[in-house]
Amino acid sequence: MGELHQLMLEHEEQLEEALDAMECGWPTQDQIDIIRHACGKPRNAHVHPILRDVINDFGNVFGGAK
């Protein structure tokens, strides 16, 4: 039971840090995912087509697409 309690405390700490970052306006994608998980909301997979093209181009240039 102690290990489960420790995991719960760590998750609560991560959530608190994510909410603090959200209030400051600079959350990371991981922090947004932590908040979404806590709310039971899936990650929003809908990305604007132009933005998706930019992301894909960036990945091709800098991500070493093979």
C-alpha cells in the first residue's frame, strides 16, 4: 500500500506543477497531457492541416526521416 500511496503523491505533485505552468502560460506538452489524463480527456488529435504540414516538414528536415 505504501508504494501505491507514493505513486499517488507523485502524480498529485506532477499535476500541481502542470497547473502552475498552465497558469503562467508556458505548459509543456507533457504537462498538458497530465492535466488531460486527470480530467479523463484524451489528447486532441485534430491539428489544422497547414500546421500538420509544417510539423511534418520540420520532422523531415530536422528529424532525420529515413
